[in-house]
Amino acid sequence: MKTLRPITIVSVLMVLLLGGARPAMAVPEGVTITSGTPASPVTAHEPYPTHTFTASGGAAPYGLSLRSGVLPPGMALSSGGVLAGTPSTPGSYTFGIRMTDADEASAEQSVTVVVVAPTVTVTSGEPISPWYTGQPYPTHTFTASGGTAPYGLSLRSGVLPPGMALSSGGVLAGTPSTPGSYTFGIRLTDQHGFHADQEVTVAIAAPATTITSGTPPRGTVGEGYSFRFTAEGDTDIRFSVAAGDLPPGLTLAPNGRLSGQPEVAGSFAVTVRAAGTATSATEELPLIVDAAPFAPTPTPTPTATPTAPTPAPTEPSATPTEAVPATPAAASPSPQPRGSWWLPTTGSNSALVLLLLSVVAFSIGGILLVLTYNRRRFTTPE
């Protein structure tokens, strides 16, 4: 049997004297990272959405450190637990971080951040095609979105139409000289080297103006009319009347707009000219105007037969005076004008008519008296 050491016996006695055994001390919990996974994927040259690593357990404060791997270029970890920066290089980056508490207890986490290239997109559409030899090409500017401006333009493949050129600022211009179909590739590159490509085809033709609008529709008298002449094959095309006359009320504008309100019905033969920068074309077209539907027929106004004015009476007659009987028609083949002696005696000439009638009556009476006297004078007594 072993003999207990004196120090051990003393210790036991002291424990008993103090009232029993001392309780065991608590063991601290382990450190745990609680902040989740950082954002991924992210775009190169765009600020990373800041991520802060946090932990629980152990004894605060916690310190952050990079345990393994490498961060995306342009990003950094702070000892306070912050991951931030602006990634610059596309790729997949895996690294380990360590969170350490005040008592040197720690927790680790593996993190993967994928950095993708920005999407550069050509936004300017297709250049004009076809175009014509000997005529300045309407300047076309290539534009882009995405990435980081400014953008540079370069010819990636193919050849431009002879006489045309591309500028580094994105401009396609010049005066083409040779007909043909030209396909070429362009590249727009942002300031960090990210780019977008586009295939372009420009057809160059010899100019030849052609009227393409067809026959104008019929019009109607008194109704509004509008029609647009169109042409192709040249540039800066203007329209005019080369021969014939437009229906009255219609006009032709240089841009090809025929408009107005027809005034006369009928069929009108008009030759229209379309003149471009280098060429022109003419076409004879019928313009037909129909009569207005249900147009009211104008009613002629009767014209009164002019008559000689009747003298106005100086004084109104209270009682109408009978007219003297007219001479029989056989003695007078045509009626006499108003105001003659045989017409009604009312009015301003009444006294003169009565005087004439009195003279006639007196004369007839005198003649009868003379005849009677002579008859008695030459009669033989019995």
C-alpha cells in the first residue's frame, strides 16, 4: 500500500475544512463565422459590394486574416473583417480567411469570388446601305454601352469601300468610288481592353433615280387630297412637275407631297420629275378627279321683263275712276304706251284727258247741229 504524500493530506484537509470540493471552471464555446458567403460573381472594374465577416463564440474582439490563396486583383481584406475594392481581372479566385478571438481561438472559412468581364455592346445599329459612287457618305458614328468609356474603334477584318475610312473615335465616312458589296468587321474597345465586335456590310452602287410610289389615287372635287411621291436610287431627291398641269386646287411640294382640294373634275395627264444629286427620272401619271357626290343643282332665277315705270300719283284717289274704253283692236294693231289719251284718267294726266274728251264731244255736237240745220233748209214743204 502506497503512502500518501504529506502535501496531499494537507490539501485534502483544507478542502474539507472549507466546506467541500471547488466547482470546475466553464470551458468557452468555439468561434463560429456568422457572416455568410461574399457576393459572387461580380464584374471587373465595378466596385465590389462591401462584405464584412463576423463571428460569434469565443471572446471578442475578432481579427481577420488571409489564411490561404489570393484575393481578386484590386480587392483587399482588412483586419477588422472587411472585404472590399474594385476587381480588375476576370477569373475565379478561391481563398481562405481566419477569424481569431481575443484568446487566440479561431474559425476558418473558404471563399470563392468569380470576377467576370463587363459586357460591351454596340448600340449604333447598321450603317446606311446601299449608297452611291461619287456622293459623300452620310457620316455614321459607332457607339457602345457597357464597360468603361471612352471606346476606341478599329477595323478587325475585311476591307472598307474604296474612298471610305474609319476613325479611332468611331466614325465611318468618305466618298465611295467603286461599286460593289463590302463586308468588314469592326471592334469597339473600352479603356480596360474589353470589347464588342460587329459585322458590317455596305453596298455601293452607281446612282440611278427611280420613282417608286405608283399611281396616285382618285380625288373628289371639294374634298381634301394628299399623296406622297417616293423615289430611290440617288440622294437628295426633289420632285417637280415636268409636263402637264395639276388639277386646279392641288400643289406638289419638293418633298413629293401632292396635296390640296381639287376644284375641277376630270382626268389630268401630269409628268412628275424626281431629281437626285447625280440622276433624275420622270414618269407620266394620270390624276383623276371625280365630281362631288350629290352636288345641289343651281336653280335659275327668273328674270322679270322690264316694263316702263308707272308715274306715281301725286295724290291718292279715294274712289277709283273708271278707264275710258279702249279703241277696238282692229283700229290699233299694237297697244299704245301707258300714259296715252285713251288710258284711264286717273293720275297726273286726268285733267288733260277730260279736256280732250270735252273738245271731241263739242265738235261732234256742232257737226250734228249743222247737219240738222241743212236738212231742214233744203227740204221742200208740202
